Amino acid sequence: MANTNVFAFAESRGGELRRAALEAVTAARGVADSTGGQVHAMLAGAPGIGGLAAKLAACGADVVIVVESAGLANYNPEAVAATVAARLSSGAYRAAFFVASAQGRDLAPRVAAKCQLPIASDITEFTVSGDAVAVKHPGYTGKVIQSFTLRAATAIISLRPGAVLPKDNAKAGTVEAVAPAIDPSSARVVVTATVQSEGAKLDLGEAPVIISGGRGLKEAANFKLVEDLAAAFGNAAVGATRAVTDEGWRPHSDQIGQTGRLVSPQLYIACGISGAIQHLAGMRTSKTIVAINRDKEAPIFKIADYGIVGDVLEILPVLTAAVKEAKKGA
Amino acid sequence: MDVRFKIAPSGISVDESGLKFDISDFDGYAVEAALQIKEKQADPAASEVVVISLGPDVVQETLRKAMSMGADRAVQLKYDGPIHDSYAIASALAAELKGGSYDLVMFGRMSIDTANQATGTIAAELLGLPIITAISKLDIEGGRVKARRELEGAYELVECPLPAVVTIDEGIARPRYPSLKGIMAAKKKPLESKPAQVGEERYKLDKMELPPERAAGRIIGEGKDAVPELVRLLKEEAKVL
């Protein structure tokens, strides 16, 4: 008898649920509906984290496994991995979903190793059938789509952020309290502090709109124009090219591209970005792409739905004003 | 220059003709960071930087490059086929690392081709060593690793005791260019080649396809006069405003 239940790891930070948690639960719900099993979501954190269980139930968790301990206030990779692995080893799960955020990319391979299971990483599509799981993953910096077969009793799947959109599908969400599988204070790897970056209001992975700046902005101070446009949208995050982060105009964590963040927002506005292949790799799956660049031959225009040729420093303030006006009317 | 990228007739690998292989970005940072740690030791000559790569003979070129940067010796775990199962790759690397009594093992945070970001972590777990992943800053102090990890909109400060494994993100160190002297010296440094002990592959590539083409781009106008049309299209056509 094949396993039917499906596990989802519900990521949180500082006592707040991350969008990744809802994506993982939604993915698990889809599989459980086809296997006829239940979704078990695990939430780990400081005492009180269990209060978030209802949000997981709303996305389809039948059971919410709550792991509370003062030693889990910061992400505790070894204690969380041990607790997830213990659950997977005893729970007869068909699949276990993680989201390949910074935390998920750290956690999922730890769990796979502890369970001696293979892992499918950074997955954009998946189909669970009988004894195999078919998955897709963009490889070679997005130049190809690779199709893989994963063979394991429990398929460990780490989803690309944004690959699954959270959906409401309310289930019971029965809370089951569980103790950490190892004493969190015995962990060798210790997160001593989690520090919020300055100015980071909305994360690149979660923002429906991204305004991104390149070398065409000419100097760090001109990023103010990009920030103003982001503020006019109200639901936008600010990104940058590698040239810009290498110059130190923006932090490395803002870099979108092959070696940085991979994003797929609803709207991506590329400001003064020529469209080097390494940048395109990080954003080409965006739904709508707008490019503003002085050079009409720039590669970014080949993939932009809407392009404006011209000086980004002159166009941005006008666009910001127009977006403000449009938002007012909305 | 971006070389034309083609899928080989097998459908599961890349046509490598005309492609030049190089050390990947993250591995380059890792080699540089390792060299800097060695150079900071009271007696640098007493410590050794060893570079290990799993793959066909073409990886020897990469290993020589790392040695021309300053690594002392290299090991190729020879494996000719394509392989994508992080667990199987990590098993082979862990088998090699096990006997090495390394104080610190560094991986690039991910490869550029498969970008799984799992191999280093699984190898660490198989070795029973603590691991800190995707670090952008690294200090070794009093037998402990002190590192910084970038998160979405935040960062973590993380510590663990040595011996340990770390995987390296951007921002840690810019790789040095090999000097002519380094390149000459690297030719004489030892490069050992032995078969990789790759475990069972449970994650297999079935096919590769080119991603769906985006519809050809459209330039809607020039200069700030095009802004009203852009706003109209974002509202009415794309419905994102």
C-alpha cells in the first residue's frame, strides 16, 4: 500500500508565517487530494507559534504539527531538520514539500540526508503518480527546462518560490503538539541573531511588482527614482543587476539573476538594464515585463512586453507620477 | 560572450562543442576564501588547501585553475556520465572527504548548471559535521566558524564549532586572477584522479527542452511621451495596474 499522506513544512520567521508556508501547504493539498490522504503541516518556533495554525488550515492542512520551544525562536537548522526527519521517518508520507527560500534551501537537503532520501530541488512543476514523481526544474540558468523522475517512497520536493500560488481550501487543521526531536540547545549550529535589513519593506520573492535598476541609472543616488516608483505602486520591491550590486550601489541580497534571486512577479520593470543573460536568467519568467533603456538594441527589449527607448532618469519621474494618478483612480 | 546554447541529440545533455569550461562563480569564491584563511594562519605553510571536483576529465582544467590561484593539490573523482542526484554526488564526495581530516570544507552554494543547492549540505550530514549554508561572510575565531547568511529582506548571524562545512554565497571574496608564476607552479602540483564512488541514482534526468519563447518584445515609444501609453497598456491589456 503506497503512502497517501503528504507533509508540508510551514516556514516562519520571528513568529510570523512566511508566504512560503502557504505555498508548501497548497502544493501538498493538491497531491493529497489525488492520493486520498491528509496534509500534515509542521510549524516550528518559539512558544505561541501554534497560534498561526489556523492560517495553515485555511490553505488545506488537515493536521498542524506544532513544535514549540524557546530554542526555536531563531531558525535552528539542526533541531528543525531532526524533528522533520523524525516525522517523515515515522509518518509514511508520499511526499514532503518545502519551498526553496533561504530557509527552505538550508532545511530540505538536511532532511533528505537524515532520511537517506533523494531530493528534487527548485521545482516549478510536479506530478505525483504511483511510484514515481515527475518534476520540472529550470537548469543552466534558465536556458533549459529539465524534466526529472524522482523515485522514492517519500518524495522530498523543494519548490521554487512562487511556483505554487497559495489557495484557500479550508480543512480541520487539528493541532498536534510535538516536542523537538533533539534538545534545541544541543545544536552545534546556532543562529545568534536574525537582523531585518534596512529599508527592506517587501521581499523580492513575495512582491507582486518588482522595479529593478541597472547601470543605466549611472549612480547609487539615482536609485531614489526606482524607490519612488516602487512606492507609487505600493506593492513593489526594488531589485538590481549584478553590475549594480558589485559596484556596491545596492546590497548583494537585492541582486536578481543567475547568481542572485530568481523572481517571477506579475510585473517586472527593468530600468536602465541592458539585459545580460545572467540577469535574464533571474527574471524571464515574470508575467509582464517592461523595459526602459536608452539603447534600442539592448537585449532586454527582446523579452519585454512593453519597451520605452529613452533616458531612464527622465522617464522614471513621469512614470511615477502617472502610476500615482492611476492608483488614485483605481 | 554568450556561446550558442544547444541541447545534444541525446536530449539529456548539452552540446559541449565550442563551450569553454571554467570554475563556477560560487566555487571560485570558495577557493579564494580558503586561500585567504590559509594566508592568515601564523604558519601558512603548515596548512594545505585541497580542491576536489567530481566529473569527467574536463574538470582537471578547473582544478589546475584553482591550483594556479594557490591551492596546494587536487583530487578528481572521475565520473563520465551526466549525474543530477545530489544525494548520489554527495555520497561520493563524503567518501573522499571522510579520510581527509579537514578542519573546514567549503562548497560553492550551488552549481550553475543544475543549481540544486543541496550537495554540500547532504555531504556534511553524511560526514556528521555541522554545516552553515549560503554564507556571505566568514570568520574563524577560537576554533569556531562565525558566518553571515543572507535571507529574504534580512540576514542571520550563525556560528558553529570546527571541524565544519560551509557553502559559499556571493560577497565573501572576489577570486584572484592566477599570476603567471601561479600558472607555472600549478603545472607541477599533484592532481590525483580516481573513480567516484557514486551511489544509486534515484533522481534521473529524462529530457531537456528549451523554455517556451516569450512573445517578441514590443517597443511602444520613445522618451517620456510614451508613458501614458505604457500606463494604459498596464491597466487595460496586462491588467497589472
